[in-house]
Amino acid sequence: MGNSSRKEEGEEEEEGARDGEEAEITEKKKKKGEAVEVEAELPLGVEELFESGDPVLDLSYRRFKRLPSRVSGLLHLEKLYVCGNSLRTLPDSISQLQGLRILALDFNKMEDVPAAVCQLTNLTRLYLGSNRLMTLPPELRNLQSLRCLWVESNYFHSFPQELYDLPHLKTLQIGDNRLKTLPSDLCRMEALRGLWLYGNRFDTFPKVLLRMESLEILDLDRNKISDFPSLKRLHALRLFSYDHNPVDSPPRVGEEVLVVGEGAVEFLEEREQDY
């Protein structure tokens, strides 16, 4: 009994000393201005979302500066929405969510695509619009299942050719960036069906688009293109939008194409009358 009591007293003293040391270290860090990681208090209702078991988690517009650590443990998640926060990156542990198919990170403060995102190999849809991106990482090629990518309202000056390595990408939203040209080998993206290029800085029509015969949707609104070639060779095209470009009349398109832009209504009415 005596030995046991002394042992317990010794353990308590040792534990108290450790607690004291940890408190002292934390205090020293504070004095030095070093960051002390403290999990922010969760907004009202978020705890219930974590415990629901729902495969869809929406944490949009919650004013998060860091993604709550609890998220990385929700291995059942299939869709994660964290739009409209103040995130600059994501923790590496987010790569554990291998069941994720949809990840929405729009309207944050990201200057780079977080490395962990490139390890989510089952993603089919990735939304990165309205951030601060200028480039995409080579590791993006890991996302071989990706079918839809939105990177609108960022700062791309040149087309990210890393996308060539995504063989199943069907939809690319890259409007409201700073593109002036497209690479001559863009037609390598044979799976692409929808391409949104509105709000960029094109002053001539990118000729490579005439070789993308699988395109079904092409949006070139709000550029500075004054002359469009005939698009009749794009046999799969179903929607072409050219609004707010300095052109005198709609470009020639196939009979099945819906055109959107100045003068398009009159053009479509005349086409109907010709039938």
C-alpha cells in the first residue's frame, strides 16, 4: 500500500510538472508571437452536420479561415462544399477523403491548388472559381476521373496545359480570366464538350477552336473579337454565345445551333422563315 501510494503521488507530481512545462512553452510562444494552433469554435449547427452521417457536407459561407480538422475524419463524404470562406489552403489530411466525387472551393483566397486536392483521385467535379490562381500544378494529372473543372474568375494569363493530361475532362469553365490566346494543340483535349471562355482578352477568334469538332457548347461572350469565321464545320455544336463582342452580325453556324448575342434573335427568326 505504501509503495503504491508513493507511486501514485510521484505520477501525479510528474504529470503536473509536464502540464506546467506545456503551459510554459505555450506562453513563451505567445510572447514570441509564434502561432499557437487552436481549433476555432464551430458555428452554430455545424456540429450537427458532422454527426449526421450524410454523404454531403455543406460548410459554405461559414467564415472559416481553416478547414475544421474534424472534416478529414468523415471518410463517408462524397460531396464537400466549402465555398465563400477565407481558406488559403487545405490540410494534407483531407487526402484521406478518397470517397469524394465533388469538391467545391469557390470564393476563397487560394493562390495555389492545395497539394492534398491532387490526391483525391475519385473526384469527378472540382470547383475553384473566384480564387487567386495563376497556374495549376503538374500533380493535377492525378485526377484521372475528373470530368468537370471550373476555374473562372482567377488570374490565368495563359491556358494551363496541365489539363491535357485529363483524358475524361468534358466541361471546362475558364471565363473571366486574362487569356489572350489559346495553344495551337488545344485540340488534343478530345473529350471536351463544353468550353466557357467569356470575359477574357481575345481580340481575334482562336483558330484552334475550328479543329475541336466535338464541342457542343462554346461561350466567347465579353471579349474583343470583331470577326468570326464560319463555324459550320463544328458539327456537334449546339450552343454558341458571342454577346458583347464588336461584331456586325452573327457568325455562320449549323442549322441546329442556338446562337446568343446581338442580332441573334433576328438571325434565328430568319432561319426559321427559310424552313
